[in-house]
Amino acid sequence: MKKTGVWIIGGIAILILAIGGYFMSTYNSLMTAENDVDAKWSQVENVMQRRADLIPNLVDSVKGSMEHETTIINGITEARKVYNNAGTPEEKIAANDQIQQGVGTMIHVIQESYPQLASNENVKTLMTQLEGSENRIAVERKNYIDEVNTYNKQLVRFPRNVVANMMGFEKKVNFKADESAKEVPDVDLSGE
């Protein structure tokens, strides 16, 4: 009977160690995945900040030549302020959408209405930098979306979801485009 009791206690101890090891391993992998999501978001913010830093240079370069486009310039400047004051990813995404729309309109206006300004080397360089920033943002958003998707999948798979719920892990909100992004912008360059 003593041997049986030792085997039972030993079996229970091994089972507890296995369950504890699984919980610890799952917790560590979920923490790593959550940190990866945060790192991807930081990179999205990094490239959005790069663009926000370029905007004042472009605005200063074209300000004198764009008298009747002050609405565009003021809108971009205001959106940039909102972006710099945003605290959450959702607020940053909303502000970024405003900046993106204004910059796109400004680039089209410059190219169409001010060909002599668009041919200025400083303006060309800044516009190229802004277009490059837009591409970087798109790439980093995709990387963020992929990382959030991977993380969220880990949270719903059994038995990881049990550990995730017990440890307080929550699904991450993925990037969603602004509703206005679904519409093709109407750029009127007639000056009327």
C-alpha cells in the first residue's frame, strides 16, 4: 500500500509539474506575441511620425506659392497637431487618416496647378520623401495587421485560450481604414 501511495503522489506531482510547465510556456509565448504586436505598432508610429515631421518642410516650401490652397495647408497642420497629441493607437490612426487625405490632395494640387513649383528640386525631394513615407506606412500597417492577426489567433485556440483568459490577455484591435478611405477623392483643380 505504501508503494501505491508513493506512485500516486509521484504521478500527481508529475501532472502538476506538466500543467505548471504548460501554463508557464503558454504565458511566455503569449507575452512574446503581445510584445511583438506592440513593437509592430511602434514601427507604424515611427513611419507616421517621419511623415508628420516632413510635412512642415513641404508646407514651408510651397506656402508662398499656394495662396488659395490655405485650407489644405491649415487642415494638414491641424491634423498634424491632433496626431502629435494622440495617445491611443485608435486616435493616432484617425489623425493619420486626416493627414494622409490632406497630403494626397496637396500633392495632386502641386503637381497639377503648380508645375513650376513641382519642378523645384526642394519640393520634388520633399514630395518624393512624402510618397516614400506613404509607402512605408502601408508596409508597416500590413506588418502590424499580420502580427495582430497572429496574436489574436493564439488567444482563441484551445487550450491556450484557457491560459490567456486566466492571465488576462485580450484580443488586440486591428487597423481599420477610415470609412472615407473607401471613396475615391474628388480633386477639383479648376480653381472655381
